[in-house]
Amino acid sequence: MTAEEHTVRSAQETFPYPKSTFFINSHALCQRYSFYGVCYIAALYLRDNLKYTEGTATQILHVVYFLLSALPIIGGTLADSNIGMYKAIIASTFIHLIGNTILPFASTPWLITLREFSLLGMFLTAIGAGLLRPILSTFGGEQFVLPQQAKQLATYFSIFYFSCQVGPVFAAITSPIIRRDVKCFGQKSCYPLAFGIPAIVMAIGFVLLVCGRRRYTVPQSEESILLNMLKCIFYALRRRISSNKPRKNVSHWLEYAGDKFDPELLTNAKDVLNVLVMYIPTPMFFALHDQVISSWVYQASKMDGVVPNWFTIQADQMNSFNPICCMLFIPLLELVIYPALAKVGIKRPLQYITIGALLCASSFVLAAYVEYKQEPCYAQLPSPGQGQLRIFNGLPCPVDINFPDKNNHVIPAHGDLQWTDLHVQNTRKLNTKLALNEDFACRNIIVAKNWMQELSIFEEKSVSYILTVLNATADIQRIPGYDDVSKSQSNVPVLRVIHNLEGNLVLKNQYGGEFVLKLSLSDPVTSMIEVDSASYEVVYENEIILSDLPIKSGGVYTLVLQKIDSKITGSIHIITPPATLHMLWMLPQTIILAFAELMFQITYLSFIFTEAPEKMKCIMSSLFSLSMAFGSVIVVLITRAGLFHRQSLEFLFYAGLMLLDVILLILLSVRYKYRNFRPIKNDEMSKKELESDMKAVTCDETVA
């Protein structure tokens, strides 16, 4: 059926709800799930599997978001060209599907060039999603006959919006679970499956879209309004620059194009440029907002996600709170907050937008505070010019250690001495003297006369020694190799065992989990192993050595087991502190950012709809999406500059930039003049006007 045949029907005729929208909404649901199923786990995949630094991974993620936000304007232009909506949707979906299909294979250990293929898959997925974003909802709206189906059209948009929100929520919940809880290819996670399911879902969406092709109403292509407007602007600029003298009776430089372009187009272009000035503050807002998928995920990955006796929240699952909060808070804003603000004189869109910008800055102040409270538990790595020394006391009595330049130190029974910032150039030697405190527990242990040992410390390295017993004589031994004090990237606890035993050691937790280590006298230290966050019982050869041993998320531990006088003793030592804050402490900043998003972004969409010319609303929405893309550019530039070594300071820096943006927004708002509107009765609205409004609403989905 052609568009002409579709529109010449009698205005009195009633039409059934178009079944073709089922295929379109199903495709939208599948596309949103497949895209966000990739995005929500991409941050940890780039850091943990592809071994990018957090800064580089953040830049890559924001390049992906730049493509997602910058390409809708191209997608809309293609749909308006001779290619047409349906073919543009098919082509965009196919690109999306190729990207989704590459990622599962790129994340397997078979490929040598994991990085290159993974980035190719991500970028193709973003390109397909960006091109598709402004077209799909508009295409769905074209299935209705206006004005007869105006009410059904409104219902369709509600269903379409719901489909677009359900996909990301399910992706945020399920993808991290698949990534973490499923093991494959001998790895601790299963990214091939986590990326593979979105690819399968996208393939289903593609098949559904094609299956409905006989039912679609395909509108005929029209000349692109955007291209006409750009031609008009550039023509006017060229004429203005080449003109020797300014023309008289010319109130605006666009009027230089009056000899070639329609007066209505000139008027619309003036209105567009007037509204476009109000887009200047938007990139900074989205520079902060879009860090939900990057910097905030990395912040969550360093926090404790364990809900005791229930489950563990994954860092990338925190992404699910944002869309959930947005859906829950919309009624609260409409029914409570906006009426309350109206009572104190806050009624205009730009006032709501300013409040949203302030809330955004506040959320990053909270994020900075959370990061500041979390920083003391981060690993202190040996830096240039420094070395680290740890001495573990495996004896059941206190020990006096004397260093000529460090004075005396008493190490408690089963205690330790940790120096994390010793000055070292290449190698440093420390001479030590040892004395045992008189204690009944050490009555059978002797110290050699004039005992003296030399301890070696190395620059940018961490070394450990243990006080133990050899042939009934106290001695100090170097632990082979160098200590790894860094945390696990997955933030699970890591543990090693220093011992003088032979046999099996079992660590049992309250959830029934067991970790078995084989101990050998020839190797006095085990390698670092990842364990679960829990309370443990340490069992050696069916003998309980320690019980109620707390091991917490993000901690780096050393378990010391020593057999002295046929008795086995044990002690646990914290090398790097565990996470001090739970992930749920991020909820306040997440909730505030959700309110900020609703008051800023949705109000901007309303502002565009009411302020933009009738025929330019879709263009204005696409340009708004383009302004979002520049927010990602800001993040890439700041991250690449490497201005800060502490994430808390970087968050405060973003909050400060946002406050400056608020000041700019206030200045622009004061100068802005709202359009004057002529009330239009329902019976005055023509079919053409309804279609214009419909296209404006559907184009709002570009930033949904």
C-alpha cells in the first residue's frame, strides 16, 4: 500500500489498530536490549579482559556514546532521502546485528587480536543504533491514519516508550549475571555468552521486522527539510560575507537568502537558530550524565556489593537503578513536585531545566564524597623511590626487632610489621637484631647469640619476611618472590598462605563454599587465590585451626600458618584493606541524577516541541541529540588530559564545571523570549498539522 492510498480514505471511516506496530515495537524492544546488553557490561570488559586502563576504557565508552548520539541526525536525513524509512531501518539494523555478532567471537580466547575485533563490534553496534534511533518510532507513527487514529497513535507512543525502557532494564539486570555467574573457556566469567545473547535477541528483532514488511505503510520520500535549511543558512552566510555593504532594511542576516528560498523557510530557520542558542549548556550536562556507564561503574566495582545470606550486587547492575528510578519518578514529578514548584512561582521550562542542572552537579558532589570515603581502602602500590617491607610474626610470643636507623619495634604474637613507604634507591639493606620477650609460649625457642640478619628491600617492590622456628631456633626467612598488594579487578577478596606445612588446607565458609589448597614444605607460600566474601573456617588435615575468619570484598589477605612444637597456630593479616562502603551508598547520587535527568532532559524535549517551528521539530530533536554527543567529547578530552590522579577530585571538577554551566544557563534563560502561541481548537487541526506534531513526538525518542 502506498502513502497516497493510505491517506485518501474517507475521514469518516474507522480503522482497526495497525497490526504492523507489533513488529515495530518488538523490534524496538529487541534492539534496546541488545544495545544496552553490550553497553552495560562493556566497562568491565574493556578493563578486565582487554586490559585497558580505566581512563582509556572511559574514552572508548564515550566514543561509543558519541556515535550513538551524533548519528541520529544522519539516520533521519537518510530516511528522508530516496532511500526511504524502511530501507534505512533495514540497513541500520543489519549494521547493528553485524556488530552484535562480532562481539561474542571477539571475546573468546581463540582470537589473537581481541582488542581490534572487540572495538570493531562495539563501534558497529553504536553506528547501527545511532542511525536507527530517530527512524523507528517515526516509522511506527506512519502506520496510523490521521486524524482518525489520533488516540490510537497516543497509545502506540506509550507502548513504544515502555518497550524502549523495558529493554535496558532487563539488560542491566541479566547481562551482569550472565557475565559473572557463568564460566566458560576456562575463564572466571563468560563474556562470549553475555555478548551472544544480545546478538541472538537482535537477530530475532531483525527477523520480526522483515516478517512484517507486507503489513507496513511505507511513506514516500520527501526532500529533507534539514538539508534545505542548511543550504539556506550557508547561502545566506556566503551572500553576507561577499556583500561589500550591509543591505538596508535587513533585520537578520538570513534575509540575504530571500531571493532564493521560501519566506516560510527563512522564518523557520530564524526560530531554529533562536532556540539553538539554548542548546549551548546541554553538552556539559550529558558529559556528567553519561558517566553512569563508565566512571560510576568503576566506582561501584571498588565497593562491597554483598547482601549477606542473599546475593551479591554486580557493579554493572547498578546501571539498572537509573532507568527504574526514571520510570518511578515520572508520576511523582507530575503529581507532586511540579505542582509544588508552581505554588512558589517556578512554572517555566527553563526554570525546571536549571533545577535539573543543579541536581546533576549535586549528584557529582555526592559521588566525589563517596569516592573520598572509599579512597583509604585502595591499594597503596610501591612508587618510584620507595619500597615496601612486611614482617609477619609466626611465633606465639611478642618479638623485639631492632633496626639501627628505625629504632626498636615490638611485633605482637602472630602480629605483623608493615612499612609501605620506605625510601629506596634500587636496593636497600636493613640490619636487624632479634630478641624474644620472656613468655611461657616461647620457652622452648631460643635465639642465637649475637643474632643479626640483613633484610633486602627493592625499589618499586614489596617484599615479605616471616619470623619462624628452624630446629628450635628463632629465625627470619624471606618469602620467595615479590608481594602483589593490588586488589582483584572483580573486587573479590584475594588470599595467600605462608606456612611450614605439608598436606591439604581447606577454607570453608558459611554458604557451603570450599577452597582447597595443597601445601608443600618446598614452597612456603601459595599463589594468590580469589575467594568469596564470607566468614571462614580454616581446616588442616581435619583439624580446625581458625574459625569465624572474616574475609571481605576487595581485601588482600595473608594467612600465616606455623607448626611450632607440634602445635599449629594461625593468623590473618590485612595487606590491603577491604571495601569500606557498600554499593548501595551510591543510591543517593543515582536517585538525584535520575531526578536531574527527568527535569533537564524531558523538559528540554517539551521546550523543543513548544518553541521550535512546526516543520522543524524533528530537526531540533536531532540537533539536541547531536549536542548530547559533544558531552562525550568533553569526557574524552578531560580524561585524556589526565589532570587528576584521584577520582574524587575529578568528580568535583565535573561538578564545578556543571555549576558554571548552570550560571550560563541562567544568563541565557534571562535573555530568552518565549514564543507567543495561538490556541488551536481540535477541529481546526488539519491532518498535515497532526502529522507534523506526530513526527516531532517520534523524533523525541532520539534522546529517550
